[in-house]
Amino acid sequence: MSTTAATRTQLPELPLTGWEPTKDTLHLWLQIVGKVRMASSAPRNHWWHVPLYVDVRGLTTRRLHAENGLAFEIDFDFVDHRLVISTDRGGVDSFELVDGLSVAEFDEKLHATLRRLGVDVTIRETPFRVATTTPFPGDREHASYDRDAVERFWRILEWTDEVFEEFGGWYCGKTSPVHLFWHGLDLAVTRFGGQRAPAMPEVDSVNRETYSHEVISFGFWPGDQNVREPSYYSYTAPEPAGLREQTLHPEEAVWSEQQGGSLALLPYEAVRPAADPKAMLLAFLESTYQAGADASGWDRGELASSWCPSPPQLNDLLERRIRVGSSLGSESGVTTKGD
């Protein structure tokens, strides 16, 4: 394994209690920028015009479009710790991300910077699906920013994004991009089985669009009020009968009851120190996919891409490699970059 690859698998610690005030502040900053993205993008199925994306310096909106025809992009630069806005006419402006910068001040600085570049947009200035309800312009309570913790969070996202991308390539059915949803602060990728889900007239418009079709979703989030540690997760919607009776891998993975449904969880702290973190995470993703697909009656063989390891190789991933703690190599057909 090369030095670069070895460094990339040395995952950092990120206990929720050690950075929760910063996480909560960053979450609200991301919601503000996410709402600018939503207001500056054409609607997409399943709200795919809303999320942010991991990039080489932090998180990005990718290209957005102002009403006056200018294209622009907003980047959270977690290397230099700045919020950077760029336009297709060469304009660039930024401001520093620092401890003490409140949500209200961030909101004010963001819109002032957008105005100077000629790309400002009106957003709904209220948090979405988080504990606080204070409108952004009035929130001076959330103002914590621990640079080291934010960098560690981004490094975890960067590594996880790469593993999710590889796992996504094993599937030839409809698959979402790997993206960060700012309402829950979770990095996610979703597989679609091809069938429409039963109508849900009782749910709100957000969930109706999100779950219009049968899905199995996979993700990572840094922890919240319900799950008090960073974790990888998976769920199947609509939830099929017998899902929770399906076997999960590795042995550290568990089924949990969350919001009336079954959520598979794998603590990040089980993955981080593992002999082969990537193999452990891939085993979790594959086992939760098999659990949801089999319980839902999906044809896994038909939905496997030409890049997907063969059934014996997948079984080896699930049953043998993780248990003995050895890395995955070419003999199993599941490649790990750098090995």
C-alpha cells in the first residue's frame, strides 16, 4: 500500500460531545447556503437540486444560476476556513469562518457578499427540521467554530464519499449522486428498485417527493439528538415485512427503531480503527442492500452492474474477510485503491 493510501485510511476521531456546539452552528450555516442553492437551481426529482457535495477543499453547491443570468458557486473551504463565492464572470469574494461568527452574522455576510457579486437571492430564513426554530437573522446563540473538528468532519466525509462512490458503481439501476443533505447533515447515496411506492397522501410534500419510489438508502451522519455518536446507516422505504430479521454485517451493525421504522446502524467508531475500514464499510453497505432488496423482492442479479463483484466475492466480503481483519485484494475481486 502506498503512503498516500495508508494516510487516507487513518481516520480521525469525532465524538459528538466534543464538537456538538460547532456541529450545530455549522449545520445552520449549511442550511442557509443550501437554501440559496435550492432557490437558484431548477427543481429535480427527489430534491436532487437541494444537496451539497464534497469537494477537494470542503463542501460546494456546484454551479448555480442567478436570475440575471450569472452563474455562481458557493464553497465551504475547510482548508483555509473561508466561505468563498465565485462567478462565471471572474468575480470572487469570501469571508472567514471563525469561532464567534453567529448564524445571524453568517447570514448577513453571505447575502452581502452575494449582493456585491450581483447574485443574491431571497430565501426562507428559517431552520428546517432541526431543534432550533429561531430565524437565521435573529440567531446569535449558535456561534461556535472549532477548526480542527470541522476539518476532521470533512476528512471523514471525503473518505466516506469515495467509498460510497465505489459502492454506487456496483449497481446498474437508478442511483442518486453521493450528496450531503443539509436538513439532516447526512452524506447519502440511494438505490431505486424501479417500482413506484404506494401513495402517501398523509405525508408532507417533501417526503412524498423523496419516497415516490421504492428505495434503499445509505448514509453517514455525525450524530444527533437520537443517535449520540457518528454512524453509518441504511433504511429501506417503504419498509418490507421481515426486514429486521435479515442478517447484518459486520457483527458491530445493529437494527434500531427510529421514527417508527427500522434503521440499520454501524458506529463510525467500529469502522475507524478497523484493520480495513473500507472493507468493513463496504460489508455493511452490501449487507443492508441485500437485506432490503431481498425483503422487497428486488432482482439483485438483474440490478448488479458489470463492476459489481460476483456473488461468491460478495459472500467473501461479508463472511470471511472482515472477521479475520485482512484487507481486500485482487483475489477476491473487490479492489482497494493502493493495495
